[in-house]
Amino acid sequence: MDTLLLACQLVFTPYVLGVMLLAAVFGLFVGSIPGLTATMATALLIPFTFFMEPVPAIAVIVTTVAMAIFAGDIPGALLRIPGTPASAAYCDEAYAMTRQGKAETALGISLVCAAIGGLMGSAVLALTAPALAEFAIKFSSFEYFWLACLGLSCAVIISTGSTLKGFVSLLIGLFISTIGIDITAGHPRFTFGSVEMMGGISFIPAMIGMFAISEVLRFLASPDTGPSIPQQPVRNVFRGLGSIIGKYKLNVFRGGAIGAVIGILPGAGADIAAWIAYAVSKKFSKNKKAYGTGHVEGLVDAGTANNAGLSGAWVPAIVFGIPGDSITAIVIGVLYMKGMNPGPTVFMNQPELIYAVFVVFFVANLALIPLGFLAIRLSRQMLRVPRHVLIPIILMFCVVGSFAINNSVFGISVMLVMGVIAYIMEENGFPVAPTILGIVLGTMLEDNFMSSMIKADGELAGFFSRPIAAVLGITVILLWLIPLLRCSYRLITAHQKK
């Protein structure tokens, strides 16, 4: 208790609260601009942390990331352009609600569920960090291979329309992820002699192109008949949220639990947590056909998992010095720089600083509600701008965001090409979401498959040689077999009736 009181004294000072407020504004701004990710925001803040004490330095990063992850939902809901990769999982769902005149509801759910998920993840971080980190550290390449397979299976589940078209879309994403240097043989693949393509296709320009440029092309193809955003004001985003959260309270808990657990696994992070939570939500929903048409249920699950995954990623980072995602990889460097060497001993040597980190997480996620509400109120101006004015502005932000990833024109080229591909796909009924997830998880799948094959001397039985890997492997295989068995049963039944 004395340690907790000391930690609160370190956090609740005018200086720390002041820098957290500035960081919140910065995070909301970065998250709302497509291409400027939470990871990039964290990296930009590192020079400023050189001149800060440990607690304010960590507080700045925590607050910025929490705000940026939520802010990515705003352009996703209003313009179908996810501000951050974590928002891509349910971007279509939120945008469909906006087109139905439910922008207030979509943004309100995103805001409240993000805060609830962040608080749930913070509680998990504070209460169960050592035990959960010990479980996560047991994951080897075998477990991560099956985890990637599970995530890719979710891509087909979340796709709307034809399952076959969802599978084809996934294969397109996996193919794109193989472009570049083969990590095992060091041989260039599908680069056509281009030096830029040897580095692979960056996910951010690809995501911007497939979500935003496809909308621009659709508008250019039919400027008068294309879908328009309803010009309704976004005033009271909290109206009716109590009944919605009450109705889907189990979804909130499930999304938070999935986000926290997935976030703890090194290399997974909030992005994968949101995809898996959305897929699980659709799998167990009683109204599967409503997904993708503006249904709040998937938004509740994935929105809660988003911010819960952020807190979970700090568990292996603090306890073992293993980054849970790209953000905590940067944070570990800051911790070392501030003398808070990650590891089990940090709980004994500097407990007040670790508890201060926990307190900061709770404060940042509570502050998300009022500050996020202000950001939404300001964003309503987007709905008043005519589409012929808004489209060029969107295109400008897309170009800036794609260029900013590596300060290269190649990123803009990737964005444009992927936008054309997405436009052709959607015009022919192929969903874009599985392609995006294939690009995200393709590298993880290949890396862990090759590492596992080397460890197992080419024996496939090695993928089931560890208890956790065996459980994950059997789960994935059953997930693959169930649709096939159902299809076979229907064919047999139909044949017998004839």
C-alpha cells in the first residue's frame, strides 16, 4: 500500500499531468491522420524523453499510444480510412454505420469500448503480469506458427459474402507478403530487379491504398451516383450507449480478455488482437449475416480488444524485457535509458516506478473519454465538407502518410497500386479485409514456419511436439475441418433427398 501511495505521488503532480495532456493532444492528432501510426508517434517522442524523469517519460508514451489507437477509429468511421492498423479490422463496419446515419453510435461505441478495454488491460497488467509473462515466454516458433494460422483463418471468417472469395482475397495478401528478400535463402522474390521491392511491401501504404484510394477511385468513376456520407451532426455520442453496452456486456468482457491475452504474446499486439476479437465475435454471434452491414456487436468486441492489447503488450516488456509489439520495443530502450532495466528484479529494486506505470495506464484510459469526446466533436466538421472537396484532401493525407513511412516515393507507388487492386477486387465482390490481414500475418507465418522446420529437421510432427503448440494446432485444424464437414453433410443430405 505504501508503494502504491508513493507511486500516486509520483504521477499526480502538475508537471506529469501537464505533459500527459500535451501527449494526449499529440496522440489524437497523429492517430487521426492515415499513415501516421502510434509506433511512429512513439518514435517521434523519444528525443523529448531524454530530458524527462522516468515517470513522465513513460507517461508521455502511454498516453500518446492510448489516444492514437482510439483516434484511428475516427477517420475509419467517417471516411473509411483507418487512422492506425489496429482500426482496420472493423473499419468497414463503422463506416457502414455512418452511411446509415449512425456515426454518433459508431464513434461512441469506439470511444467507450476503447476506454473499457484499456482499463481491463491495465488491470491485467497490474495484477497478473508475472504469471502471464511466464506463460507467454513459453511460446516458441511452433506456437507462433499456429497462432498466425489462427489469425489467417479468422480472415476468412470475418469476410462478408462468398467464403471462396474471402479465401482468394487472403491468398492475394499472402502473395504480397512474400515480395522481397527470402529470409532463409537470402534470394529476392518477385522484385523484378527493383531495389525498393527487396525490402518488401510496407503494410501502411498498402492499407491506405486499399481502404482510401479505392474510395477515391470509386468517387472518380461515379461522382454523382457514388455513395455519400449522410450530413447528420455528431453531437451526443453517448446517447443510447448504456443499453448497447448492457446488451453486449459479454462481448465487452470477451473482447477485453482476448485483447489482453493476445497483447501479452510477443510480436502479436493490438492489431492482431482486434482482428481475432472481431472474428470470434462473428463466429459466436446469433446474427452473423449482419456483420459488415453496420452491426454494433463486432465493433464492441474489436474496439475493446484494441486498447486491451496495448496494456497486455507491456507485460513481457516489463517482466522479461521482451517486446510485446513494436511500441514496447521502443519503450524497452527508454526503460534502459532511465535506469529501469526490464526484468523480474525491477519489481524488487524499483517497485514504486513500476506501480507508477500502472497508475499512468489507468489515468490515461480514464482521460480518453473526455478528450476523445472533444476529438469526435471537432471531427464532425468532416461530415459538412462536400465530397468533391473532401476527396482531394483525403488524397493529400494519403500521399503524405505513405511517403512518411520511409521518406520514399516508393511508398506512394505502393499505395496507388494497392488502391487500384482493391478497387478491382471490390467491384467484383472480393472483400479487402482478408488481403490486409494476409499482408500483416504473412511474414510472421513464413518466418515461424521456416524456423520450426529447421528446428524439427523437416519433420511435420515437430509442430505438435510441444503441449501448447499441440493444443493450438488441433484447434486450427478443427477450425479448418468444421466448414468442410458441414459442406459434406449438406451434400450428402441433399443427395439422399433426391
